[in-house]
Amino acid sequence: MSLGHVLDPLQRPLFTLLDTPVSWTEVLGFGSGALCVWLVARQHVANWPIGMANNVFFLLLFTQSGLYADAGLQIVFIALAAYGWWTWTHGGGPGSVTRPLPVRRTSRTEWTWLVAAGAVGTLALTLLLDRATDSTVPFWDALTTALSLMATYGQCRKRLESWWLWIAADVVYVPLYAYKELYLTSVLYVGFMTLCVLGLRDWRRDLTARRGLPVEAAA
């Protein structure tokens, strides 16, 4: 039995939204993605395996839709998820089982490297997608890929500002997926933005509490 036969049931339409068929792949990506972001906001380590499953669903979905950078990004996400999973459980130093990785702010040095890498990555991916694929949205596909990688690095290291990077990426993702007629996924990313705001609030409170400051001071 070929891989195509195994994956075929996931690619079949489940229902129609705005005259566009919605597959099992998109529905499963919707559910696992929403659960993953909620778990991240709660700083629950189960977000990492749930996120890996979400990456597999979106890898199939984006490949079908011609969002090749986003599809390839899912493979990178799986590797980063393994790193993030380990970091969250072992990154707190000695006795990290009882001392989980704390929320911190992104340093100036980290911002310098992130912005530089994001700019170079966006440019390189735009050129690659434009010349080597049939992508109709090379720049936007590249930009969201770069922003997502920057945000994922911050998430792995529990950097507070990673939420702002996710919000920036989601602002682009929502119209991009609607343009590609992935309407359910577009709606999902509207939900992601809401969860990102809540995650930013919760992580900020955690950081403030750890520093022994009044919660109101972080608002």
C-alpha cells in the first residue's frame, strides 16, 4: 500500500465552507492547533507533542495548497518542538524537574540576531520560491515562515516577546490563508491571535510575579 493510499482519507472533503471543500486534514489541523496554543499559554509541556501532530497535518495541507515554505516550515517546527520539549523540562538548570525554565525577556543581542536572520531568511526564501516553485505568494509565504521561526525560537526559550512575533505572523496568515481558500485555517488563526494575547498576558504576569512586583505594574 502506497503512502498516497494511506493519506487519501485525510484529504477527502468533510464539509463545504463558502463553496470550498474542507478536508479532514484542515479540520484536524484546526483542532490540534487551537489546543497547542492554549497549552503554550498555560505553559503546559504537553503543547510540544500536540504541536508535532499539528505540524504533520499542516505539512499535508500546505503542500496541497502550494504554500511550500509553510509546508517545509512544519518539518523545522517538528525539530524545534523536540528541542523546546527538552528545554522546557531540562532548561531550568540542576533539579529542573522542580525548577522549570522560567519566562524571560528577549535580550538586545538576541533581538539583533533574530531580526538579521529574519530579514535574510525572508529575502532568500522569496527568491527561492519565486524561481523554483509555482508559488503565487512567494514574499508573503517567506515572511510568515521567517516570523514563525523567530517566534518558535522565543517560545522554546520562553522569551516573553515571542508572543508579539506570533501575533505579527498571524496578522499576515489570516488574509493569506483566506486568499488560498483555506477559510477554516484562516478562522483558526484569528483564534490564534486571541490566544496569543492571552498567552502574552499570562507570561507577563508570571514574569512579574517571579520578580516580586505587583501584577498591575506589568500592565
